[in-house]
Amino acid sequence: MNDWQEVGWDIARVIAANQCQQLASDEISLEIATNRILARDCPALCDLPTFTTSSMDGWAVAGDGPWKIVGDIKAGAPCEADLKSGTSVRIATGAVIPHGTFGVVRWEVAEVKDEYVHAQVTDGADIRPAGEECRKGDLLARGGAELSPSLIGLLAACGFDKVEVVRKPKVALLLLGDELLLSGLPEGGRVRDSLGPQLPGWLDRLGAELISVTYVTDELSSVIEALSQAVECDLLITTGGTADGPRDHVHNALASLNASMVVDRVKSRPGHPMLLAKIPHRGKSVPLLGLPGNPQSAIVGLMSLGAPVIDSLLGRKPYELQTVITNNELVAPTNFTRLVLGNLVLGRFEMGEHLGSAMLRGLAASTGFAVVNSGTTHAGGQVRWLPLPQ
């Protein structure tokens, strides 16, 4: 291991975020675009609203009252006639306001007698002008924005049928370890694989697409062969084999493939033996994220190095951590960052239980990590909050 490649947690995140370029884009319909990442800016294709409309059900009136009711205007119908002084028309919310309208009288405040409307109204009352929300060409969303249902609704209202989104990063997953049992109860010294079932969900929430899952035995030749066969992807992830044990072969396998090491170990607990490398393949470099084998350490590695890499592939800005108050005293090793599982309760951090790096209960009951700097942070002190993807 080269000492310079072991870096602090914050530096590791910055390095990971700057390793990849944004992927190419796909054009898809709005109906299937939820949570996808916009590939480019979206200017409004029309004014919104496109025409002057009524914001309430009632009567459009012209001139002084009382106003004789002379017709109806329904939502969705064009309106080209002028409204003459002293007259009114029944009007639905969203219907086009006729020329000459002074204001709209809400139905619940008006009195109707002998086909005349009696009420008080102010100039422009409950009239929504064309272009009140946006004008054609106004920027609605920038490239890199995540498409929420509400943003999709806005784009649809402004005339979009399709949008260009960044292609989902394709991820190949290699799970290393002779001890892994894929079904049934753990027995005979073997353990049930917990990363194979959970990593696809985490990757999906991060915006990536898992294209293959391969289980690999703890033999150097097997690891080399598996890596060689899995590089047709945007991101290659391994679990286990990143430490210095007799059956940890990731470093030697990467060396045999002429990979360049970007980050080799991060000064964090848990997750210290995580790594990030690049494997040359057909004129480009495929990023490889090496996760530790212990479940909690692996998820720390995924959130520390994997999430920034995926964000960069999607053209998404790195997530900025908010600062919160901790209700617990938290201790990190000297010169290390400690990531502590827990939850935000009324905006303050509450430490979870079962926090060993090989444990899963704490992870299952938590929504994120407190990021604790070297040394002791007393209760009432500030920590950063790294949420798990939802």
C-alpha cells in the first residue's frame, strides 16, 4: 500500500466526485421520468398560464353592476367575444377570461336575482394573467436536477412531452468470499450473504442500474477472471477482499490488470479498507469501488466513495451535508472520521444500537450517519448528517 493513497474521509469524497464524466443522455416520456436526472436545462415552451384565466368559479363581470347574466364560459373552451359593460357570464375555474372583464365575482359571495348578479368586486379580482407563473423561455429546471413528480407536472404544464435525462450508470457487482451462503440458515462456518440482497436496492436509490451480480471464490485467478469479464460497465463494485488477509486478493488482482489506485483505504471507522481504482479497458478507465466485506463497513464505503462516483456519472452535484446537534456523546479515533448510525429525532441526532461493523440491526433501524470528527464530540455539540438514500 502507498501511504499517500490513504486519505481522510472528506478528501476521499472529493477525489471520488472528480473521477468520472457525465454519461450520455436518453430521451424519455415524462410519465416514466420520476427520480431521473435532467441532462440539460429546461426552458418553458410557453407562457403559463398561456391565456388569462379565472382563478375561481363565479361570474366574469364588465362595467358597473348589477350585471345581467348573458352566458356561460366553460373551462377548456376558447373565448373570442368581448364582454359588454353591465353584463356577466358564468365562468369556471381555469376558463378563459373574455375581453372587457373587470373582475370575477365568486359564486359564494354573489346574490343572483332575476338573472342579474349583485355583488361588490374590485378591478382584476380573481383573474390570473397570462404568463403570471412563467414566460416562454424562462428557466424551469437546470441540468443535473432530479425530476420530482411536482417538477414533472410543471414541465408537462409548459408543453413538454419528453425530457432528456442522463443514462443510468450501469453497475456490475462482484461478491467475494468462500464463506458466503446464498440461501437457508447459516451453518458449517458459513454466513448468509447480506450484501447481495441489499446492494441492488441501495444502488437503485442512488440512481444506478445493476446489470450483473457474480459470486467469486477466494482465489486470485478467480478474482482476476471475474474482474476481466465484468468491466463492460460504468462502475464495477466488489465486496470483500480489500484488506491484507491471506485470502484478500483485490489489490493483487488490480495490479495484474494494470489498474491505477485512486484511493487505497480511507481514514474512517467503519470502512477503513475501502478503495477506489481505475481499470484500463478499450481506451477508457472503468472505476472500481472496493467495499469491505463487513455489512456496515460496506455501506459506509458505498456512501463515502460510491455515491460521489455515481453522482458524477449522473452529472449531479455532490451532496452537501447539513450540520445537526447530537443528543449523544460521540467519539472518533484520533485522526479518523467515525460514521455513527442513527436517526434525526426532532432535528437532532440520536445514536442507534448494534453498531458493530459486522452488524445489521443498527443499519436496518437507521436513516443515516452522524459524521464525527477526530476526538470527542460532547452531547449538544455539532456533527454532520449523511442520510441514507430514500
